[in-house]
Amino acid sequence: MKIQILILVLCTFLMFCIGCSKEEEKTLPDERIEKLTTVLADLSIGFELAQRDSLEYFPIRDSIFEKHGVDSIWLSNSMDSLGEDPEVWAKVWEAIEGDLESLRDSLTP
């Protein structure tokens, strides 16, 4: 009976450790988050320039990807890596908003 409890405790501990290691993989380095926010800000501007018309947007999107040296798979993987934590996404969107405000201020006379 003691051996069964010991095995159960060890299995539970191992599952906990594996679960924690997967959570650590969901974080992105700061440089990648910065690049992600810049790409998303540029894509937001591109979408508005295309007047929300997807046929006009795709060439703009492709040029933005080329400018930053990324593709849609990189974007998807980066967004997936952030997970669903609202605090992380709030920081990302704050950074995007800051990028857009900086651009607006640089263009305003």
C-alpha cells in the first residue's frame, strides 16, 4: 500500500513539473515581443490604409512582413506563444498603442 501511494505521489509530482515546464515555453523573449508589437502596429496601419478591404490589404501585409523579415507563420507562432494571459496581452496592446501614438505624433505638425 505504501509503494502505491509513493508511486502516485511521484507521478503527480512529475505531471506537475511537466505542466510547469510547458508554461515556461509560452513566454517570449522581450526582443521578440517588441518585434511582435511593431509588426502588429504596422499591420494595423496597413489595414486602415487599405480601407479595410482585404484585397488591397494583402499586398500591404506582405510588404510589412518582408520589411520585418517575418511571415504569417512567425506571427501566428508568436501570438500563440503568448498564450491567453490577459495581463500579457494588455502589455502587448499598450506597447502597440504607444507605437501608434509615437507615429501619430511624429506626423503631426
